[in-house]
Amino acid sequence: AYSPLGSPESPWAEVCGKQLTPLLNHPELEKIAGKLGRTVAQVLIRFHVQRGVVTLPKSVLTEQLTENINVFDFSIEGDDMAVIIGLNRNRRYIVPLLDRGEGGIVLKDIDHRHYPFKNDGTKPAAVN
């Protein structure tokens, strides 16, 4: 997962004129983190790891790096996993673009043989 903790200060944090709730401040995630005695960041990283998704959280702070790696001694139970999955908006917020000059701006991976990387054959919402 690229940017698994969200990117609240990025331009895509606003959708249709509405500011998205930053994941690190989301009330449902705060509730789960409190119940588990973890931080929201740890819950988000564990969520992805538990689903078998490679997760690349970014940090340069020693405290956060240590926190980010300490996600292998707990698990998120079914009800809480369902809550987190329910936060999905089926939208990609970080969509790499490529400027092809006269060819215009296109999705970076649009020519990849496995694009759009979904089993159902639909395009990501960002390009519909």
C-alpha cells in the first residue's frame, strides 16, 4: 500500500469540494486503536499486513519508525476489520500521471498489460 497512513496535506485530500477526514484522525480508527492499545498508524499498517498487502509507510522520525515496525504482536479481529474495510470509498487518491507532451496527460500504467489491476475489469474511479 502506497501512502497507507493517508496524505491529509496533499491536494487529493479534498474531493468534490469536501475535505476528507485524515485517516490518522478518523473517529472509527481512533476507537479501534484505543481498544487495542495502539496508535491509529499501527492499526492502519497492521490492517494492510494482515491482508497480505505490502505496506510502505514513510517517516524519518525514529519514534515513528519504531512504532511502524511494532505491528506484528497483535491482530485486528473480524468486527474491527469489517469497520476498516467499510471505510473504503473504492477510489484511488494517488494516481500516477505521465505527461506525454502532445499526447496529453495519461495514467502512468494505462499501457501495462494487467491494467486496470482489478479483477472486475472496471477502471479506477479517478479516470471514469
